[in-house]
Amino acid sequence: MTAGGNVIPLHQVRLVPDDEAAERLSAQVREEWMAWLAENTGPAWRPGEWDGSTLLFTGDPTNPSTAVFHCGVDACNNLIKARGLCDTCARARRATGLPIKEFMAVHVPERNRSIGGERVTCLVLGCPRDSLLWGLCNAHGSKRHKELLRDPESDLREWITRQQPYEAVAPCVVAGCRYDSRATFGLCDNHADAWRNHLGAIGRSSQGSTVDRQWLERQAPYLSVHQFSLAPLAPLVRAEMLYALSQREVNRQKIDPTAVRQAVSRLVGAVECIAVGDPAWLPERMQANVSSLVRETFRVVAAAFDRFRGLDPAAKPVLDLSELGVKGIRGGLKTTRPGSLDVSQIRQSWLRQMLVSWITDVQPTTSDVRRGHRACTAASRALEMRPGGGEDPAMLSFADMNAVVDTFRHLLKVDGSGPMGSKQRGTLLSTFFKILDHNRAAGHLDGMSARFARHSSHVIKNEDVNEDEPGSALPESVIAQLNRNTDLLGLGVSHGRMEPHEVQAMARAVYELLRDTGRRPYEIAELRVDCLTYVSGTDAKGEKLGGWELIWDNRKAGRNGRHLPIYPETANTIKTWKQIRAGLDLPLGADDYLFPPAGDNGILRHLNSDHVSNLIRTWADSIPELLSEELDQEGNQLPFDRSLIFPYAFRHSYCQRHADAGVRIEVLCELMDHKSTVTTQGYYRVTQKRMREAINVLRKLTVDRNGNEAPFASTTAYELGTVPVPFGNCSDPRNVKAGGKGCPIRFQCAACPAYRPDPSYLPVIADHIRSLKENREIAVSMEVAEFVIVNMNQEIEAFKGVLKTMKHLMESMGTEERAEVEEAAAVLRKVRAGRPSTWLPDPVFPGERDERSA
């Protein structure tokens, strides 16, 4: 430990927890603690890599549990700490400019004799001594130097063939050092220099001195990228560090020799015992992975020390989730992330024990534990306000349970900014009851009052959102501003070994896919390389048709391999990114996915939603100016709230954009892959006030089947006297009463005197005319009866007359009036699109009785 740079003696360090501060690590406790560590570490940890006699770890690049790798170039065998290229090959690749995969296959490094860090012997055949100058040992190098003085043109290879090998010399006396010793001190050159520096630091002369054994035992050999040594640490810290590393093996975590080597250098002289220390006392700042390793080491060793002393980890006021067997967020393996849970906020001891018992029995995920902790904390606050404070479980009543449920009904958000959503409050209440039921079933609450139980009334109903409140969809004006700032995407964001321009290209592709496809963030992150396909076909005339489709997985609903039609521009986004991706050095397992992960831990194979969120939020914060559609008192646009820009908002925007355009609800439901149109219906909501305002504008512009003006006297007359049909409004009382499904002439509206279209029907009328023309051509090719063709021609001309009249009416309006009409038309189209389709009535065929009666 350090305080102001000075080492704190072990006997002055207080133990954890504080109530045992008087206890000291006596010599006997030290000895027993070290014996416990040795017993629980195991004698055969990492055979072939860990040498307990020299305290040296030499990582095997073929072991997937060791973070050491061969250079990605096929002809290079240098070792590196992260998957990719060694520094030499990386420089060569930048010089050649070749794509990464092609470079790795064809490049041959100039110097490729040995694995980095291995001892290289003299070039003279049979000479076992270290290679130093010109690839020769010290003795042969001296002879070569003299030869060059006599004959500067002497050829090295020819000279080597005439030399005799020397005998081997004793290795350096530092344990594990692979280099030859020199006459002075019995050390290699590196350790001899270190010994001289040490003597100089303590004011001693190197003349006639012998190497101090205590200094010698703390020396690490010369270490390569795949090695670390625990020799520099104090004996007790060595045992503790080795135990922590062995626990990484148990938890299936990798050993990173570089991080361990740096962690050891931080602990040397700073800590005499990890079990009673605090990583916050370490004086120097560390890289993130080194800091994480150090803190994990302190946490694991402290928990082991508690078990050594017989303390229950579940009895602490602050729980260590990893020690309780809590699973990671994805489930499966036990979490290895440092996580603490402060249960001191739960005042009632039985309630606190109830939470701990549930955690230890069920071993839920970390997110479930956090949810359970919050639920129990809320229940504790409610009971604390009741008579007796809820301390005695045997005295609890039904009224106490009502108070608990009422507290959940009024929970606030974590930041206190407002009421929590009803769905989240209901989930927390269900979690509390789940914990309570588990403890009852497991027999942990035998003394609890039976009246403290759930009733059918103890539910939190989902609350409908006020339709006047803005949704999560971004206004199109804001999206237009975002589109103008795509050059800022990915700036300042690091992503694995990708270059800045590659990160920017990936960020832009992610944004455009979020915007143009409406898929969920994780669905974009999990797209496969082969997610793009072209679907071709022919129309009724035999002409070729085709379009691009996105293949994606709806993992939320368990429907994979879904197809979504996309625009050519979106397809080009994917193609452009795939070209850039082809030149990337992809992490392990990422070959099948469109967007690679940031790390190379063998677990993540693609981008995840957290990375997507980071890209979008960082970008939104970097844009100099974003304006909303709201105005201040002076008529200036107000700044847009950037917290509303998050990945999922683009899904809402996609859906809202199509709903506003009047896309039929059945079509949009399929595009969104919603299970029911009930979900899609929310995007078609229009307030009654807004709808009546739109009707009031368009009721004056209705026409009859001949194109003559036929306005309605009032909004009420429009609403009660007509019903929407596929190509306009119908005022026939029989059809109005039947809700638009009682047309006796099968929706040949242009022939009906009850036909009353308004400008909101212009698009569907134009589409219907085109459809009629196509059907007419098919009918002609089928050589149908002449009256059918005549009927089609007359229907086409009638609809064209209606269309021409309303277009002329629109063109005669002023700019402001036309804009008002177009906005009103969009509102009514949206309302109609959100209603079920009006189908043509099915034909009715007579049954047996009808035939006899006929």
C-alpha cells in the first residue's frame, strides 16, 4: 500500500470489513493464508505455460485462452498481443496499399527467422552462445571485427564457414533468463546493467560486490510479448496474484500476458498483501484493461480472504454479484464483471435476506438482480412507513401489502424526472412477487403472516398514452438536418483496429440502414454479409420487374429470414460498406456478419446495440446546430432536444413516415413485421379535433360523379351522411348503414349518383385509372365480349372526368389555400389508411332450398 508515495506496512492496514479493523495478519495468519491460496490454486495450473519454479508464464499462441497471437501474415511468425499484423508487417502493408487479405497471403517479411522473443544462437554452426552483433556471439563478433580491420571486403558467409564453435557458457543466474551470463556477476548484459543501477541507487560501488540473493529473487527475466513473471512481487502477493489468475481460468476468461506484466509492475513495492488492500491506493494511472485486471484481482482475492476467514459473502451490506454466482447479462456463464449491490438500503432484515436467498438459489442474470434489488428497495420504503416499520414478518397484514403495491403504482424514474412507465412499474411489481413466492416455496418465510400475500387486485394496468403527446418519431425536418451532417458520423469514435475513415463509413451505413429500413438497432447490428438480395419477376404484360430486398431476423418474435423491400439507394449503402469491409482485418468469428465487433474476445461476432447507440448519440452531440419545428415568441426556431435522437427513434420515424403517407395499415403492418395491426394502429392516430378541422376544409370541395361541385353543408353532414369507399365517399343510405360494405354495384363508383369524392382521394383515383387501363389491355388480349371493353372505357372516362375537375379546382387555388387543402387531405388519408380495407362483397350462390323454391 502507498500513502504519499510511501509503502504502508502490512500490520498498519485495516482489514475489510471495518468492524474487524482490530484484527492483524500475524505470521501464523500469513502462513495459513498462503497455504489456503496454494491449496485452492492447484499445482497444475496452465501446464506448458506456467513454470512455478521460475515464476515465469510463457503464453502459447495456439491456446485460445491466452491473448497472444501469431502475426496474420502467413509467412510471418512474430507474436503479437492482439489479432492482426505485427508492427513490421503493418508498416509494409501501408507501403503496398494491398487489401488486407491479399497482403496476408502474399507478403514475405525480410526478417523472419524466429518467433519474436525467442533466444537466437550464433550463426556459426554448432555455436550455442547468444547471437549479438551480425548474428554472431560476443566472441565470434570480436573475431569478425578484427577480420574486417584486416580485410574490409571480407564476405561474412564465407568467413563463418571457416570458424569453429565455442563451448556453451553458463546461463544468467536470474531464474528463467534464457541469455548467457558474462564473467561479471554471473548475469547477462541486461541484468548486469540492472544490478549496477541498483547499486548506484543505494550508494554502493560495483567493484568487488556480489549479487544480493534478495535482489536476485525479485528479478524477472527478459520478457517478450507473450510472457510475464511474478518474481518481482513479494511472496504473499505472488500467491494472491496467482490465485486470481487461476480464477480467470475457472471463469473462462483469457490471460493477457501484457496486461498481467503491467499490473505486476504497478503492484511491485506498492502492496504487501492484496487481501487487505484497496486498488484505489495505487499511485499511477493505468490503461483500461490493466486497471480492470488489477481491480478484479483485488476483488477476487478479498472475496477469497473472506471465505478463508469463514465469512458468508451474502451477509455483507454490499454484495459482490460474481461471488453469489450471478450470471452475465446474456445468461449462461457466471458474470466476471465487478458488480456490487448495496442492500443496506433495504431496512428490514427479512426482506434483505429474501433478496439474497433468491439470488443464491436462482442465480439470475445481472439485469434481473438489479430489477429485483430495486423492487425490494421500493417495498422496503413502503413498509418503513407502516406501523412497526415492517420489521416483524409475522405481524404483516393485507393492508401492508396494499401499501407496497400502491408504492409501485407511483414509482418515479431513476433520475426522478417523472413517473415511471406503467409497463416498467408492472414488471417491478411482478419481480417482487416472484421473489416473495420463491422464498415461500423454498421454506425461507415459514414465520411470515399468511395475510401478507398477493390479491387479484394487485396489478398495474397498462396506461394508454395520450394521443396528443408527441411520439418517439423524429420530425422529418430534423432527419433532413441529420442527413446534411452525415460527414460527422463516426468522428472521434474508436472501433477495434479499424482506421478512422473505416469507422466513419461503418457509422454512416448503420445510420442509413436505421433510417431507411426501420429495423430495430440490434437487427441492424446482426445483419449478415449476404443480407442483400435482388428479387425479379414479370408483370401481367410479361415485362420484367425486380427490386432489392433486405434479409433480416426478427429475433424478438422468433421469425428469422424475413424479407423487406428497400430502395436502390439503401442497397447501394450496403454495397459500398461491403467493399470497405472487404479490406478490414476482421476479428475472430466476424466473417459472416456485415458489421464487425469492436473487440476480439471470441465472444462478440458482430456489432451490438450498445455500439450502435454510442455511434448515434456521439454523432448527435457533435452536430453544431439542430433546430426543432417549435418557435419562440419572436418566431425563431428553438433548438431540438438531442436526447430524443437515439437508434430506436428511427424505427418509429420509419413507421410514422409511411403512416403519414397514407400507406394502408395492412401493408405497413407487414413492413414493420408486427404480429397484429393493433400495434401498427398507434401510428395512425389522429385527434378528433384535427380530423374535424380537415373535414371542414374538404367538405366544401366534394364533387359528384360528373365532376360537378357537390359540397356538404356542415362537418356533421359529411361525417354522418357519407362512408369512405375505395375511390371516394358514398352517400347512399344503404351503404352508409352497412359501413361501406353494402354497395350493390360492386364499387363501380363512377356510375353511381351517390358518389362524392374530395381531393383527399386524388392519389387512389389516379391509381385506379391506371389499374383499369391495365385490366382493359388484358381483357383485349383475352378477346372478351365487346360490352366488357365498352364498360371499361366508359368507367375510365368517368373517373378521368372526376380527376380532371378536382385537379383544376386545386390548381385554381392560391398557394396558402392549396397547402391547407393538401394538409387536410393527408390527415384524412392517414385516418382511412388506419382502418381495415373495404373489400368487394363476396358473391352469394343459392343453396339447395333456393334452387327448389326457384
